[in-house]
Amino acid sequence: MDTQQFEARKREHIQHSLNSAHQAVGLNGLDQIHLVHEALPELNLEEIQLESKCLGRTTSTPFYIAGMTAGHQDAIRINRTLALACQKRGWAMGVGSQRRDLETGGEGGLLDQWKSLRDEVPDLSLFANIGITQLIHASIAQLRRLVAELNAQALVVHTNVLQEAMQVEGTPQFKGGLEALRKCCSELGAPVILKETGCGFSRQTLERLADLGLAAVDVSGLGGTHWGRIEGARAENSTVQSIASVTFGNWGEPTTQSVQSAAGVLKGAETWASGGVRTGLDAAKLIALGAHRVGYAKPALEAALGGDERLDFWMQTQEFELRVALLCTGSLNCEVLRQKESVWKRSGT
Ligand code: FNR
């Protein structure tokens, strides 16, 4: 694929992700989760601590911005806006797929772009990103280069089965994925995180992952940005892809169930939660279900496109809402909330 086609596709992804019709609203199960109110918390709001330890490093908040974009002109601006805000507020951040970087060997200015971004945000916890279909064919040396270019804390490998199947120009070849992941975990020399992109993980899949040596699984479940819907909208009308994207418009494992399964199955790896997280209260619910870190994609992109101030205000709002949820559940910090017995109920149970 040439540069122009690549840039056009990335631009379309950004535009379509902002369309509310491509959000699987109400399907992540968060509306059914109720946090139990503590009327006598014996805590003051100002003592509530958001500091969280992830992958052995302490950050000021448990939040991260999930990987979205990389390797094209708009990406530089968007990633810079997000990175500066994350560094300021102590959030972590993933970049989008570095596929272009992998294919070009960092030519075409990509290397310089990452270097100048890194120079501006030396303390940011940053995650490199590659798709599992690329991982299968990449050498460990190439993967190490992607991590080194960013001075990344970890490599995120994203899996996007439905998207690749539904994308007209997709590469739905996943054979050898599990073995490639196992090799990557044992040889990379940096933590590896497996991440979905909006379809979540079933308990059965998680059981197959449990002994790979992953540092974390970001469940990125059903309930937010839906790539089946987006690729269907990108396809011509009345093509098989556009029709099938309606059929598969609600496909996936809800974020809440994926988090519960991951927290139960993954003993040595952290559980990260994304997929339709839209408020700090959503984040608190997912922490109560077992998440160590909570990520946002589409709302962060929307705020970043509104400028630095809007992004900072949106981030402050998420932090404030999480603080209030911690106070109102009598939890001094996220770890206390995660360990609390009977702090959440699912409606109807
Ligand atoms: C994404 N996402 C994504 N994920 C990934 O691991 N690598 C990538 O390159 C991309 N690209 C991308 C582009 C855009 C425009 C969006 C909105 C998202 C998926 C993202 O990280 C996340 O898993 C899902 O979007 C679900 O989270 P939200 O959007 O419901 O908060």
C-alpha cells in the first residue's frame, strides 16, 4: 500500500471512530454494575490517592490513553497533544500501530518523529504498538527496534480479528499468533501486553494465554469503538462487507465480563481495562471488578482534537470522578477498591 492510501485509511479511521453510530453504546455491561455507597467513609476527599503501580512503575493515576495512531502526518500532531497532556497529568500512553515503521525500517522521517516526541516527554510511560498479524512475520530484532525508538516501557501487541476480516484491504491471517506471542514474551527483553481493539477476550481465550509470560492483557472489550461497524462504513454500499458489518455490529465480549475473566484467570499478568470507558465512574467500576489500569481511546481523541485545554479539562474530570467514586466507596486508593469485598453488585443479581 502506498503512502497516500495509508494516510487516507488512517484519516478515515479517525473520522469514523468519532461517529456515534460506530460506538457499541450500552453493550459493555457497565450500566448493570452498581458500586455500593459508603455513607460513613472516615476519609476526606483530599486524602484520596490516585497513584497506582503498573508494570512495576508508579504513575500518578491508573489511567492511560490507548494506542490510536502513528506513522502519518495527522498522527504527529495528535500524539504530541496527547503525550504532553499525559506527561503533565501522570497518565500513561500507547501509540498506534507502528506497522509503517516496521515495514519501512524507520525511514521517511518516522525515526526522527519519535525522537523529537520522546525528547519533549522524557518521563512519560509510553507503549509501543504492533498488530498480531505483523508480529507473526516480524523478527525479534525488528520488534526491539520499535520499542527502542520510543524508549517504550512495553510493547503492546494488538489483536483485531473482526476488523481485519471486515476490512476490504485487511490481512485476516492469524495462524501462528499464539506461538509468535510466546516467542516475543520470552525473547523481546521488554514487557509484552496483549490488547484487543473493541471485541474483548473470552475466558477460554484468556486460559490459552495464561502461561505465555505476558505482563498484562488490555481487554479492550465490546461497548465502545466498534471496528466491525467502522470497516463496514468504509466499504462501498451493498458490498458483502457493508452488509456483514450490520450482522456483526454487536460482536464481541463485553468489557465488564472480559475484565472479570482476566482478573480471575491471569495470575501473573495485570488486567487492563478499555473498551467504552467514558467516565471516571466507569473506571472505578472496572477497578472494583479487578482492573489495574483503565484506558480511553475515542473520548481522548475527541478531546485532543478540541485542543490542549479541552483535553486537560477532560482528563481532570476523569480524575475527579474517580476520586469521588473512591471516597463514596470508602476506598483510600485504587488498590483498596480492587481488594474490597462486596463493593459492587450487578443489577438483577
Ligand atoms: C484505535 N485502536 C487501536 N488500537 C491499537 O492497539 N492500535 C491501533 O493502531 C489502534 N488504532 C485506533 C485508531 C482509532 C482512531 C481509535 C479510536 C482506536 C483501538 C483503541 O486502542 C481501543 O482499543 C478501542 O478504540 C476501544 O476503546 P474506546 O475507543 O471504546 O475507548
